[in-house]
Amino acid sequence: MAIVSLRGIGKSFRIPSVRRDTVREHVFGLLHPRRFEELRVLDGVDLDVRAGETLGIMGRNGSGKSTLLKIVSGIYQPDRGEVRVAAAVTPILELGVGWNPELNAIDNIYLIGSVMGLALSEIRSAIDEILSFADLERFANLELRHYSSGMAARLAYSVAFKAVREILVLDEIFAVGDAGFRARCHQRYRELSAAGHTVILVSHEPYTIASFCHRAVLLEGGRIAMDDRAERVAEAYLRLLGGAAPAVPAPA
């Protein structure tokens, strides 16, 4: 049975033809209404994800990957079509949203952890683990405004991984941090997958998709152009980019 089911999903955005940044531009612009171009990002997407499945999503920039993840996560509503999600979703998409830069790491862990659905007792017992996973123990009492983007990203991923419920949605998760942090992310991901969590993963890296996913889809022009085993989709993506398509290993 599908834990995520999408039928006929369509999503468009209105792009203004003229950019207005200042108050003066907006005032004078009242006399000249802007024209808008409709950018269709998703066009009739049908997709089922089974409980416990790991699904990869690939596609060129602008193909609709991130928009699709946001619709599954409930961040965007589709313009048309039906979305059915039968379990709680933990999205790891736009890092840093909701952080308070004037607070230190511990206070922000309480803040974001609560937003992600963790009880205060769960957060309290997990603080040391979260800081250790992010390799930020020395900086626990440092305000986030002094963090580098990489430090903030590691902290965000660490909190989100601890807050995972039934469905985990990831956007380029393995592109952050040094080799040690990526290795910890790989291990945590495999633990969640082995525990039966459903995972939807977007990545431009063919090896990542082939290594961590059993099945994948290829988006092109807002539609699903291919739905197959992960290594086959990864190879098709390489061909789409115009390069050679070496054999991509199947998931271990």
C-alpha cells in the first residue's frame, strides 16, 4: 500500500515581467500594472511511494524536484491534482529556516526541535547526541550569528535526523559538511532505512541515488520521464546531461 500517493499534480508560479524593489518603483508602478508569465513547474505528476521504500528523485535544474518535495511535505499546495500522505513527514529542505541568530546552539536546538515535533524531554535527553553528531560540542554556547554556514547546516541536519518520524524527505542532504560528517549522515540514513522509515531523496549525484535508493524517478519538464531501478535512472540522468553513462552500482 502506498504511504504517499500523488495523482495528476500540477504546480505553476507567476513570474513578474518587471522587478520592483523600492517604494518609489511600487508607487509609480500603480499606473502601469505588471504583466506576469506563468511558469509551469509540475505538469500531471503521478507517483506512489510504498511504506519503507527509499525513493530517489533526479532531474536537471528547474525540472520540479524541490517543488515536488515541498508538495509532499505540505509546504506547497498543488494547483491541481490530489495528494495523499498517510504518515507524519520530517522534511530536511531549506536549512536555517526558523533559527534565531541571537540564541546559542542549545537554545536553537530547543526551538527547532519543538517545531519539528520533539517533546522537551526528548530534546533535553538528545542535546549531547545532537551536538556530537554535528561536531559542535565546543560551540554549544556560541550564538548562531557567529556560526559559519557549514556549522549551521550541520546543526540543522543533526536536529532533523533526531526528529525523524515515519517519512523522511531529503534535498541534497549529502552535499553538506566534511567527509566525517557525511559519513555520519550516511550511517544515520542507513539506520533509518533499516528501521523501516520511508525516505524520499533528491540528489544530482548518480552514485548517491544508486547507493542509497532502491527505486528512482527522473523528472524532465515537470513530468516523470522514467520510473525504474535506481541505478538505471542514475545512468539515464547522466545521458540526459550529455555525458558518458558509466555503469552505476546497484544498492548494496
